[in-house]
Amino acid sequence: MKTSTALILLLHLSLNTVDEGFAINPSCSCIRFTSPQGKERGTFSSPDYPRPYPRALCLLYTFIAQPHQIVELVFTDFDVFKEHLDCTHGDYLKVYSEVDIHGPGPPGIPGVNEYSKWSRVLCGNRNDAPPALYSHGSALVLELNSGEKETNATGFIGTYKFIDRRNFETNGVLVADSECDYVFNSHLNKPSQGKFYSPRYPSSYHRNAQCYYHFNARKHERVKLVFEESFLQKGDESCLNRADTIKVFDGKVSSAPVIAMLCNEIVGYEILSTGPDLLVEFIAKSKTPGQGFKARYQFQPNENAIEDADKKVNQGTSVGPAVSATTSSCDQEFRSDKSTSGKLTSPLHPAPYPPKTHCHYDFLARGRQRVRLVFEDFSLQRVTGTIIDCESMDSLDVFLYVDGRLEKMASFCGSDVPKAIMSNGPKLAIEFRGVYSSRYSRGFKISYYFVEDYGITAGKQLLEYPCAFVYNSSAWGRGVVTSPNHPGLYPRDTECNYFFYGTNDQKVHLHFTHFDVEGVHPCEVVSASDYVQFSNEVNSRGTRHCGQLKDLKVTSKRNFFRITFRSNDRLDGTGFKANYIFLKDTELNTVNMPSIGGCDAVLHTTMITVLLMIIELMMALR
């Protein structure tokens, strides 16, 4: 066996017992990291790090925890030469996260051989390495291989830790004869909160997992969920195209309305039920399982239901608007169970607001609802002689919850009326700072709405998705389709799907009269782009569009057409507006002249354009 000087140094520096293990393949050297009492962490690295690792190398790193523990590996640096895209030839690091403690090798020493199944294979730079690796059981093996080709790749260095698997136990009751179905019941004398996890978390869940988590609150309670971390199947795709998904239903059964559908990386995503029951469905069918999710739940008092019960007992007693504990008369909380709409004004509006005014307004929605703010009047004092900067003058700040944190979405000042705003979840907050005021500053007037339709007024909304609408030619032969909250700013962290169904001999034609979607071509996640995607199949990826486009026209290839709108947690746009019409092929053929070069296409396009112009005129006359 070959052992470099750096490897000897590594053995000396490790905090845990490290000894030379059994070599499954005579050409492979082995290092074993074990977990003796009181020593639970250490470091590991490639040979000669940070200098390039040797060529024609085969090295096994075996990490053995105690029976109640799992192994956690975190790379602080990673540079393994990527000779092939799939990382299975040349230089690579194979990860065996599901290792049999009684596998190949001497008794009690887990090992791998050429028939062992690895969970993933790594190569490339730090961006190609996962944030952390976890074993399924109490052992994990890494296999480092290098080819003959000379490179300057420096390898890797990282830390390992043996952690107690009991820290990731779901607090619910496992359903009999099920692998991962749990029930969570609210009881008077038991904790009202707890945690739940995907199977085998924090290690990757297994393929073909199907788990149901049933939350049953008491009569006057609601269920709050927070997905602290969710790392499912990787990729930049619509949730409709994903094999691994989390669905949250606002009720006991899967026929209840869908509150949320998660499929990518999510942090701090909050959900609040409308009633006492909630159902979470986790389905994983992909070939490349992710890490899964960790989430917490809480049974909260349904204040509205309690107050309604009190009203019945105390008939004739009036209950005022929901006002939080205040530091001034203008700090308020607006909950959708109190009223689904209302007006919010600055103090004394339309008279000038007092100097040194500081107000805070919180909005709390439930279930599928989003908060929508429409500005009707806006006139704040401006500081003259300075660059327009809302931080140095009277302003209205809007806050959203991003990755579980309250972050400022926008600041508004001056007298330009802001565009309508929609929340990215159940919460939204406003802070008004009126430091200066004057006799010309009226303040603001805002209409607020708790909406389930995302401000989309056309089409039939589907309950099996958080935001989806159907346009059938039998009901709406033509009309208008818009992005959420149009003509205001579309909400962040939102996916909406639009399904168009014509008869067998129909196609749908769309003319986008407005298109403003943040992003740069090719509208991928790597460029932090929002996008609008077109597809002629329900579950396939089609062409993407983003940016500011003029006079965009699209025609389906068959009688079905799907539009997917997806936004991330950065920047905002006003979205899109399109006129659509279903037309039969025979209706088009009646105006087509015999084909001479490209004349058919010209006549076809001209007719569609004229028809869409007629639709626009009819909509304007409305």
C-alpha cells in the first residue's frame, strides 16, 4: 500500500481514532475513522492537500459511528478534476452512504467492493459538492480515484462529525403497517408543537417513497407548518414536471384544496391552515433522491372561532377590529378571518399626517390566500435639494418573508402612486415613517384584499394546485389571460399554470400585448431569472421567455396548450397580459390561398392578427 506524507500527517491531526483498515481491492488503500467515547469529530483530506493529489490513486475513507449515530461530512474545499460530465471515469469521489456494517471486510468492519452501490459520485469544484453528506446508517465510505491524466486539481478537505440520529425523530405516531405515515393529534395536556421529517433525514430519502402526515387540531385550533429546509430532486423545472414533490392539503383528505406544492430548494416556508385539519403528502419517484425536508408544526388557537363562540354567549357585544399591542395608535394587525378586504389609511388622511409618525401594519392570511395591496392615494413629504432616496425622507416600506426572514421588498416615497403588490405567502408587513410631514402631504390610502385567485379573474381555478387555471374553448372561446396581480407587480416565489383545452380540431392563438418578466435569456435559474414557459404537453418542458418583449405571438401545435409562470425570490416585474382565441383549422383554411412560397403563412398570420385586434377592441369597449 502507498501512503503519502500528507496522509500520515492527517492521521496524526485527527481528533478521532484513525487506523489502517482492510483493503477490498489490493490496489486501494484504506483509512478508517471511528467514534470512540467522547470524540465525535475531526478532519479528512485528499493526499498532499493543498498540493495536487497523486495520479493512479485509489483510496477508501471509511467512517464508522456508534449504533445510535450517523455520519456527517462537510467539504470546506473541493477540487476534483472533471474529465467526464457524469464523473464516473477519470478522477472522481464515490459516496457510499448505505453501507452494511456486516458487509465485505473483516468482522465488524464495513466495506465496499466492485459490486457495491454508491449513492452519488462527485467531481468538479466547490459548487459541484453538496453542502453536506450524511450516512443512512452508522457507516459511510468515500472512494477517491484518480486517472493517469496529469492535472493541477488540489483535491478536498473537510470535517466529519458523528451525530445522534435520535435528533431527527418525527414527533407523531407512526401509522400501523406503514413505513412513513404519521398522525399528529392535538391534546390539551401534550405539547402543541413538534417536528417531522422525510424518511431517513438528514440523509437522502429512498426512491419510491410515499408518505402522508396527518395533522388533527382541536375544534378551535389551526395548524401552522414551517418547512425549515427542503432539498428535493435537483433541477430547474416546474413542479408539474417533477417526480419528487410535497403537497399540502387544507383538510383531512387529498381531495381538499392544495395550499402549497414544493419541489425545489425551500428554506423557512410557512403555511397556515384555514381549519383544524391539514394533510402533507410526500412522493418521491426520481432516480436521484435529494436530502428531503425537515419541518416543524404547531397547533395554534383559532382566535376567530373563539371570538365567534364568545359572541354567541354575549349577544349584542360588539367586537372591534383586530389591533395588536401597540406603541402608537396606528400599529395594527389585519387577519383574513376578520375580513377579506378593507381600507388602510395613514393617520388623519386625507389631511396631513402628524410629524414623527411611525406606524406598523401586519397582514396575516390563511390557507391558499395571498395578501394584495392596491394603492389608491399616495402623497408623502419629499425633502428638496437632495437625490431621491426613500431612506432620507418620509416613506412606506413593504416587507415579505423570504427564507423564513422578514426582508424589505420595496420602499415608496414622493407622490408617485405605487403599483399593486401581492405577498409571496401568508404574511406581509408595512412600515410607515412620516418624519417631516407638511400641509401638502396627504399620506396614503390602500385597499387590501385577501385573495385566493392571485388576482387572476379569467378562467376556472383548479383546487389541485396552489395556482392553476383552466380555459376551455366550450366555455371561453376567447378572452384575456394575465400573470398574478397584473397590472401590479407579480408576487415572488410563485408558480402559476394556465391550461388551454380546445376541441380536437382547434388550436389556441395568443397575442401578448404586455410582457415584463425579470430575467435574461435563456431564462435559467443560474441567471436568477423568472420566466414564462410554453408547452404543448402537460408534463413536458417547453420554450422559455423572459425580459421585456414586444408583440409576442404564440400558436399551439395541437388542441392543448400550457403556460407556466414562475418567479423567484428576487426582483419584480409587472408580468404579462395576452389575448387568446381558439380557432379551428377549417376556419383558417377557408382564407388560405393555394400555396405559393410562403403566402399561406402570411395569410394565416394576418387573419389571426385581425381576430386578436378585434378581441382587444371588444375588451377595451367593456
